[in-house]
Amino acid sequence: MTRYDDPIELAAVVAAAVRPTLIGLDVDGVLAPIVAHAGEARLLEGVSEALSALEDDEQIHIAVVSGRSIADLDRFGFSPGIALIGSHGMETRGRSMPRLSQEEIDRLDELSKLTTNAAAEAGKGAWVETKPASVVLHVREADAITSESAIQSLRAAAAAIDGTAIKEGSAVLELLARPADKGSAITLYKAELGAATTVFVGDDVTDEDAFAALGDSDITIKVGDAVTVANYRLNDPHDVLRWIRQVHEVLQTG
Ligand SMILES: [Mg+2]
């Protein structure tokens, strides 16, 4: 049986770490409960307020690090003090993304065509999302058997295209025309801020890159029961919210 950490005890660990502290958080499955259609995801009630309160502490920096595009993350309404790093690190709110090269444009075009065909193969409920440098097949609402075979053939076809990076999540397959990962994104931002401690919270396979990229003095937290290299575990977004509130509470009364 999976052993989960107590959010209150874990908040004490984070509050005791050397500051300034960068807290990086994934969105889906961490701040927002997983829903069938990614477009309908909403932050858990209270998350926005709890993050804003924590972010007011000048020794705490908060970054949302997601596979979602910045345009998509914008609709969650994160306060301006929170850094938004989207598309697995390719985009940052308030900064322009380096333009795609012709080679990347051509690759994205090819990957988009393959993904559109795969969605048709997966059948009803499958849909395609287009991001600035990647394309995503979503199959959470599609038939399990047809979508498994569609994902397998799409993965194989994409792997044959030079320069493509492939990210597989829960019921999604994303094909990137330009490589990016959350590990590079969080270490870059950590260095930019000069953070003494970095905390990263994530639930999915792509978050493992961030966990692996962080060092011994950092704090890595997996949400849910999947295999991980993270040092701590929280059960679900409700526990993440309890943990955020408690970190703020301890720092306030500290
Ligand atoms: Mg997630």
C-alpha cells in the first residue's frame, strides 16, 4: 500500500528549508482535479487564494510549471505575482517564445497530420490539441481499446521523425517539434531567481524530469500513487491545498 505524507508535517519540512524558496507546481492532478475533458479543468476551490497568500511572502517564489500552453494556463486566473511556465518549459508568461525554425514548422505540420489521423482511429471522444510547438492527442473519453492501438501507432510514427520529442501522460500523447522538459525549465528558473531551496510538486510522468533534475537540498513531492523518484508523496489536490495553506501558516507564525 502506498504511504502518503501528512500535509501538515510536510509543510513543516518546507517551512524549515533554507530560503529563498522556489515552489514549482504542476496544474492538472495537483492544483486542479483531473477531469474527463482537459478544457473543463478548474482549480480546486481555495487554491488561488492560498497561492496568492503564500506568494506575498518575499522569501517565497511560486511558479506554475505545466504542459499546458500559456494561453491555456491564462484562463485559470493565477495572480500576476505567480510565474507561469507553460508547454513543458517552452513558454513563460510575459516573455516571447523564440520563433520556430522552418525545420520545426515542417515537423509540427507533419506531426499534426499524424495526430489528426490517430484521433480518427481512436474514435469518438478522442480530440487533438494544438500548442505553439507541439500537438497532443487526448483519449481520456475515447474507447480504451481503439485508443490504445491509435496511441501505439502514433508513437511509432512520430518516433520515426527526426527531432521529435514524445511525452506520454495519462490518456494523452504529446508530440513536440521542439524538445522541452520540466527539469530544464525548473533548474533554469531556480538559477535565475537564486533560490536556495526548490520544491516541486507534480503527479504525472513529465513531472519526473523535474524531480530528477533537482538536488539533495531540494524537496520533491509526488501527488498520487504512481512510481516516482520524488522524496515525498501527497494523496490528492485536497492534500496539496492543505499543505499550501499550512506552509503559509507556519511561515506567518514562524
Ligand atoms: Mg499533472
